[in-house]
Amino acid sequence: MTKKTYRDKNCDLDVLNKQIESWFSDQGYEVQGNKTEGSWCLQAQKTEGWRKAVGASRAFTILIEGQSNEFSVEVGTGEWASNLVAGGVAAVLTGGVSLIGSGLATGWAKKIEGDIWKFIEEQIIFKAKMKSERELTLLKEQESRQDKLKQLQDAFDQGFIDEVAYQAKKQEIEHKAQDNLKNTELNEKLIKLKNALDSGILSSEEYQKKKAELISQSSHAELDNKLSQLRAALASGIVNQEEFDVKAAQIQKEIAFAEKLKQLENAKNAGVITLEEFEQKKAALLA
């Protein structure tokens, strides 16, 4: 195999492996892969015409090993593993891996090798960068949601839960994912706001005002979302009209309170009322 080593590239190796897999798939290759701790192995083989030209079961083999800031990539050809998912890297290496060219003595095969390396290095240099903490959080949330929805669908398909329970749990999973996304966005905004305070862009008073506005907006949006969820539950038969009316009245009351509290805070921040008056009026709202 032809091997290259890379250092200090801050490369997300999961992303790199997926990009290589997509490149082969787009070229019309059949692709299989396996991942172990610190190792990604991928095989790609062409159609019947390719097999006749290069030997019955030969396939391109890509092996990535290491960590984001120090890793190696190897490209060669080897036996197409009958079960790469089960056998992993060992299933490929025990079949023998050779340099491209020794078993593929054609100019166009060498061109493919060059195209592969060109693509890989473009990904390493420009695209397969480590994701931000927020991107990683969102990816994990998405994967968790998809996994839960799949398990829920399986339970429904096997008759473990009925249609009503399925729809209720599905809405619960999706709405929780939406809430998590909103919380992530709010936390990101609050961090940026704190950075603006620390760097002197905002005064302490401006910071507190903006912070209160962000939290208030988030709270109001959350209440609106709850009301939307309740309407959906009514439409799908999860709650009846009487239950809907009771819960909707409670949410509307919370929305009205949030709006009045926001107006009070605006009045306090604008100097219309004193802090003492604000606390008195706030206590009256809570009573």
C-alpha cells in the first residue's frame, strides 16, 4: 500500500472516512467499511467489467489509522473481504494488500490512484476539519433522536404499542429534540454575550439587560411551543377537548404572565420604575 502520514491537521477522521466513501459511491463503486478504535478501513470495488480487468475479487482498500492531529492514510488493492463488518481490518490485511500498479498494470488504474489521493488530501486540507462543540452536540442530538424514533417504530411495527401511544411518544421525542436545540442556541448566545461583557463591548448594565431579554424571549418561545404541542395532541386524539381547554388555559396564563413580566423589566431598565417598584409589581403578579 502507498502510505502517507499527516500531523497537526486537526482532521475529523470520521468525516474524512465518510467523504472517501461518498467519493467512491459517486464513482459507481460498491463500498463496504469497518471502524474500530483509532482505525477506519474501507473497500471499494467496481462492476463486473472492472473485475474482469483486474482480477476476480481485487478491490481498492483505504486504511486510516491514528487521531485527529496525527494519523496515516494508506491506499492499495486487496482481496474483497466477504464480511468486512465482522472481520474488520484483519479481514483485509490477511487477504494481502499491494501497491496499486502491481496488480493493476494499466495507466487508467494509476490515474484512479492519483484521483483518490488528490481527493483525500483536499478533504484533509480544506474540508474534514474538526467540528465545533455546538456542531458535535447537534449531531449527537440528531443521532439520539433518530435512534429513539427507530426503536419506537420497531415497537409499533411489532405490536408492542398502539397507534395512540406511538404518536404520543413520537411527538414527545421530537419536541424534546426541539427544546434541546433551543437550549443549545440560547447557551451559545449567552456565551457570546458574556464574551462581549468581558471584552468591554458591553457595560454590566447593558449585559444584564440583554441577558434578561434573551431569557425572556426563550421562555416565551417555549410556552408557544407547548401550546402548539397541545394542539397537536388534541388533533391526534391524545387529549380530549376538556383536557385541552384546562391545559391551554394554564399555558395562556403563563404566557400572559411572561409578557407582563417582560413589560415590567423594560420599564425598570428604561428608568420608568425603580427597582423597589419593580419588585413590588412582580410580587403582585406572582400572587
